[in-house]
Amino acid sequence: MGNIDVDHQQLDSDVLAKIVVTAILQCALHGGSDPLVPRRATILSHERNTSRHAVSVQTHIDIVATIVLLQFAVEQLRELSDSGIYQTLSLAKIHAAATELGDFHYVIHLEVALSSPYFRSKEDVEDFEMMVLESKPRVEERAGGKYNATRSIAIDEFPEMDEDAIESFWMQMVEDRKRRRRELFEKWEREGEAVTEQQIDAEVVQHGSGHPERQAVKASADKVTKTLTIDELRAMPAKHLRQLLTTPESTEALRAAISVILDERLTLLEQHEDAALAQNNQPQPTQLHYRRDEL
């Protein structure tokens, strides 16, 4: 624990705490895990009253907890852009840090400088004011000894980024999603091919290479591997989808996709039936002239 002794007459203890915690935070952030950085700081401030007796006031600051919340604030801010451009934000400097005890939250006020090469102002560093709020434990949580804190952040003004850079990040994000989707379908295809090859090998061992059942298994396997995209599945009749759903060669991912499509078609059919009943105002269900497979 480090002790800081300041003799003053009018300096408010909260202001003093703000000054000292800012200095210690800067030291802690730049010093990393240096053992000389205190985990807690005690600020001793002497105030003179009318009777000229010195009164000692202690303010305790949890340095480690403050740094954790500061890092949480920056990480949360980096996740708040749809295009991902906020991921370029990083903490450049701490101007000030102060704690506040609210009715329902522990609050840390932060004045920080963030850096990014994509600010609209073309500056490398800009200043921001942020708050980190951590929920206080309820009475029953204190009694039970179990406390799960929830944290949130607030910021006066969000960083304004260059529009051309935002568009570039957005396009890159779309391309990344396409690439991940393509890799996922390729993975499903490889899994399907591996399963079908195992099924075919088992049939060959059991019946021989020229047995008709082997040809049936191979044809079924070929059909499965050709229906691994959502668009192709949606274009298939429901009868064929139900057959694929029960085919042993179908993967779990393929069965899940087929189940979703069949549920959508069943919902559509029920909506048509309800609309027909409401239009004709008949107590008995209307006989429709289309089949489910045609939806």
C-alpha cells in the first residue's frame, strides 16, 4: 500500500483523489505488472477546521479494479460498430479518473485519449469522457455470499470515423462473412463425403462391388452431396426433402436445414388454410386444390 500525504487548506478530498488515482493509473498502465505499483493507495488529506485542529481523511482507491474497469470500457467501445472500424481504437492516455458511489452502481468517471488512424478529424488521437458502471450487490446477494456484478459503459460522444474508411471496413466484413459461410459449406460437404464413403465401403464389404444395393447407396450419396446449399434445398419438393431427412447418409447439419424448410412450408400451408376459412366463413375446413409438395 502506498501512502500519499498532502497538506492543504481548501483542496477537496474528491479532487485530490482524482489527481492521485490518475497519476497511479498512468504508472500502473505503463509499468505493467511491476511490483512497485500499489494494489491500493491511501490518500491522507489534512483539513484545518475553525479550532485549528488537523483532521485526517483517508480515501482508499483500488488501483487494480480501476484498471480492469478501464480496459473493460475500451473493449466494450470497440465492439459497438457494425462495420468493425471501432476495433482500431486503442487507449493512448488517461487524463483523469475518479470514483463515485451511486445508489445502485459503483461508477468510475474517465477522461481518456483514444488513438485510431481513421478518425474523421484526421487526428491520430482524440479525447473522450466515459463512465463505467458496475452494479452493487443486493441485500440477499450479500447475505448469500454470491454476487454476479453486471457492468455497462456510457460515453458522451461516440468516436466519429472517416466515411470512406467505414465503407471499406463494411465491405471487408461482408467478404469475411461470405468466406466463413463458404468454408462452413465446404466443411459440411467434406463431412458428407466422408460419411457416404464409409457407407459405400460398408456396402461393398457386405454385398460385393457389383451388388445392386451398392449402386443404390452410391446414387443416394450423390444426391445428398448435391443438395448441400440452402437455395438448392428450397427448390426441392417436400417429398424429396422428407426422403433426404431419413437418409442415413445425410449429415446433422443437412437434416437441420431440411427441418427448417419443412417447418416454413407447413406454416405457410396453415396460413393459407386459415385465410380460406376466414374468407368463406365456413365451420369446416375448406378442401384446397393444391398439395403440400407444391408450396
